[in-house]
Amino acid sequence: MLDISPQSQTALVVDDDLTNRLVLRALLKESGYQSIEVENGEQAVQAVEDNPQIDIVLLDVMMPVMDGYQAAKIIKNRSESFIPIIFLTAMTDEASLAKCIAAGGDDFLTKPYNHILLNSKINSMLRIASLYKNIEEQNKSIQNHNLQMLQEMNVTRKLFEKINKKDMRGENTGLKYSMSPMSMFNGDLILAEKNQTSGLDMLIADFTGHGLSAAIGAIPVSDVFHSMTLKCFAFPEMLVEANNKLLDLLPTQMFMAAVLLNVDRSNNVLSVMNAGLPDVYLYRNNEIVHTFKSKNIPLGISKLSSTQFEIEMQPLQYGDRIYVATDGVMEATNHMGDMFGLQRLLAVFEESDHSDLLFDAILNKCADFCEGSEQTDDITLLEFCHKEKISYTDDMAYRNVCREPSDWSMQFDLDIKSLRQFDVLPYIMQAVNNLQPLESGRMHLHTILTEMFANAIDHGLLNLDSSMKASPQGYMDFYREKQHRLETMEEGSIQISLEHRIDHVSGSGGSLTLTVIDSGEGYDYASYETTNKNAYSGRGLKLVSSLCSEMKILGKGNVISARYDWSTVNTD
Amino acid sequence: MSVTINVSDDKKNATIKINGRFDFSLHNDFRKSYKDVVLSSGQYSVDLSGTDYLDSSALGMLLLLKEHAESQSSDVMLTGFNDEIREILNIASFDKLFTLG
């Protein structure tokens, strides 16, 4: 509450008559007010400007130079805060008194005035003035608050733009998404990165809370996502890392609901991890053929190991589309308070007869539904189309450090325990990359290594039957069986060696020989090759042989050696 | 909208009842309701039978209650929710974190 005791209040007395001024001064002093006296309207205007401590003006009407009406108008126009003006006048006709109020006066008193009445009018006016001041101060602090919020939104938007710096969208990549500015402020995030199979890894996330607090979580998640995708870490490892970072950083009540998508172009398989987002749809030939439901706890809530994430896999066909939306779409609300909801969303899928237009159709239907409502601006929708031919522009590609070719070799020996415990390939890839970045060959190398390693484990060590993978259910069974055999196997090992030699003829490249040896029983590869020319199960090694200059199966069938030639002259 | 709490005499059970929308506007009331409650190896149940909507900040508030309960070797049970709320709890896999009654 502001202080309205008389001692702290100052009144401006405006009267051309000396006696009147002296009487008023004495009266004010008696009641405990301070006073300043001036002789006319012009002086009054100046006095208010010069003395910000003036709380109230007692104004005569008829004065030389400038009369009270004009002075009141100017004072009221110029002052930012509320200064009450009480007219003191000898005039008693109604028209003149009305004019006092019209000129900006707050009250009037006719001369000769009653002292008690004057006192109480001053008091009542000052009380109103103090209320005004309170409201004014509150308004100011609300304005400051709004300003701060606008600034925060701005900072957040910039942060999220930086985080989303790599835009992988385009006709040629198959990726489309729409994020409204408000959804970004509300903590929605989309990240995409090219993976080792030339497909995309995509993350769609929705943080609880909004603004800066959401951005705090988004920064480490983005770092983990980009760096681990680049270093070829598998899905679960990335999830564990992101989950740990968020657990450390975010307060208990905050978490990140997310969908992680991996499009494996080597095997045409889609992997989906849904943790707390609405259903993800796989759309083929004008209908939804699979729904990926949320089966995981959102990230940043509890500690999880890589095997605790439920990841669903589905075979992909060219032309397939994947749709992911945050709950902003389903919860978009119209002016009646109704939500867009699942039924309306599914209806858009049903009604659509042209899949190229589906993405826009969903956005439009949602916007139409919300028309006239204010809360329409919180929508994040992603579509990925699995295309037969894709291409990435230069700024979407990796930036490798160029390094002079050199001769080197390295070897990894992995026993059954290490095979069970961790995925060694990212480390090998990283080591190779540090030693000898292979320019355009990076993706190829990863594919070659992955296929050779998978072949050694799946067939060499575990004797699994690849034909199981032909159906979606089989795919899951295959991986379950693989996990089971790995865990129960007592002995076994795999040796991976890499040897690099400079191409002395051209001086601008080299050849890398990869050899993978498993401790399994091997097989009669000579007769196998003649009888199984088009065998489905040989797909992995076929890929290796197509990418390499030379591939040999050696020993008793447990040794595979492949040579990959590369050149610093880009041939892609 | 309201939050009420009932603590049993033996300090084993506390029931928090949420009426209306369970969202950020209840943040303070919800926290205040259990802040000073101490159970020993008991159970907090959140009665959602009067709740008609629950958003993600409510999920966050439930995680805070869980933290509070765990510090007293107690657990949290969610009861009385309607189908829509069950769907939200399912999507967030909260059945893995809370007992759903």
C-alpha cells in the first residue's frame, strides 16, 4: 500500500489572490500537508512539470495569463500518472461547474469553502490517486513480464533454429515436416541425420514444459543424436545416452516424449521406438498398414539399459509413408472447446486418394477445424516417404577431414563376452575415420563392415537361418533367437582385422583389406555357391561383394576377406 | 477444480482426490496437498474418478509425487480414471511406473 498520510503529500495551490493562497496554505499545513503556491495556470503547468512530488492540485478558475480550465486540460494531458485536480471556484451555476469536470477536473468546491469539507475531499481524492498508482505499478510489472516473455520466446526460437540447423527436408530425401512457431516454443523438436545406410535417422520429440526449460533438454539430445548417428552407434545406445543426459539435467517433473525412426536402406527396414507420443502410422497403397504404439516410458524419467527399450521393426517398400505427429495435432481445439482427435485424423487417411497430398490434407483439415480459435498454433507433423531414388545436397553430407593416405593396420579380437556386451562397430568406424577418412567411401565401409560382422555372428557363430527374416514376424523372431543364442553360448570369438596400403601408382588413395574370422564350424562354400545362386540368405555378402573390388571366402568357410579400393578423387 | 487429501489414522494410506481438469493450474495445490504428509512404507493413491482431463504437466506432477513417496519407502497408485485418461497413461507407459488400480 502506498503512503497516503498527509505528511508525505504535497498539494499545489493555484490562485491569483494572495489571501486565498495564504488561507489555503495555513489550512493545508494544519492538516499536515506540504504545499506549493503559484499565481496562475501557466505557472501551475510549469510547477507540476518541475515538482514530481505534487500529489494533488487545488485550482482556481478565473486567473490572468492562463485560466484554470486550460491549465487542467494541459496538466491532465501531460501527466503520465493520475494527479487529481479539485477546482475551487466562486461560480455556482451548473454550467460552469460542469465545465470544470469537462476540462479534466476530478471534483469542485465552491467558495467560500468549508474547511472540513475541503479536507475530506482532498483525502478522498488522494485515496483514489493511491489506488491508481497501485494499478499503474502492477501494469508496469505485467508489461515488463510480457516483454521478458517475448524476449524469452525469441531466444528460444533462435535456440531451436540453431538446434535444427540441418534441414534434411526435400523432394529428394523424402522428408517433410511442419512445425508451427508456437509448437517450437512449447518444446517440440525434430532432428534428422543421414545414417550409414544412406537412409535417415529421425527424432521427433515433445518436452513437457515449454520455452527455455524445454530448450535446455533439447540441446544435449540434439548433440547426442547427431554425434552418435555420425559415429554409427546403434539405436539403443543412442537412447541410453540421451536418456541419461536428460535424467541428469531435467527436474523430476520434466521429461521428453519422443519417437525415434531409423530407415535402413541396405535392408529396407524401418525401426521405430515410440516413447510417449501418439501412434506412428505406416501408410502403404492408400491405407494404414501398421501402427506403432507407444511402448516406452518417455525419456528422462527412469534409468534404462539398452535392452529395456522396445523397438519395433517393419519391412519397408518403396513408396511407403510414415506419419508422426505430436499431441498438438490431436489436441488442436476449436472455438467450441472440442479437440481434433484421433477419429478426425484417421478420417483424413480414409478419405485421401492421393498420398502425395495427404500431408497437406492433414494440416489443412486440422487448420479448418480450428478456424476462429486462438489455440491453433501448436502443430508438429512429420511425413517420411521411402523413395527408391534419393539424393542429398552438399550441406546435408558429412564433412570429412582430408588426410594424406598412409599405411596402417589394426586388429580386434572379440570373445563371446564382449560380443554379448557391446557393439564394437562404432568404435572401429571411429578409429578408421580418425586414421584415414575415406572421403566418399565412408558409407560403403560401414555397410561392408556391418554385413561381414553380421554374417560372422549370425551364420558363423550362431548358425541362424536368414530365411526367417522373410516375413515381418520372422524378422522379430530372428532377432529374438539371435539374442537368445548369444546369451546362452559359452564359447566363441570373432577377429576383425583391417589393413590399409597406399595406392603407390596414383598416390591419391589406397586399398583397405578387411578380414573377419569367426570361430564357427564354417561351411562348404564351394558347393553352396553353385547351388544357391539366388539365395535370399546370401544378400548381405552379395552386397559386400558388389561394393568391394574383391571378396574371398577362405579357410573352412569361416574366413571372409574383402578389399575396398578408394581414391581422394571423388567418384560419387 | 480442487485437490483434497485424506490421510488414514495409521499413516499408511493417503488418498489425493482430483476434481475437474488435472493440469498445470493445479501445480501448487497438488504439491501442497502432500508436501507435509509423511507415510511409513505406505501408499499414496491418487483418485482420478472426478478428473475429466489430464495433460503432460499432470504426468510431471505425478512423477514428483512418486519421488516424494519413494523417499518414504512408499508407492503411488492411480485409481478411478476414465478411458481417455487411461489412454494417456498408456501412451506414456505410466503403467510401468505406477500401480494402476
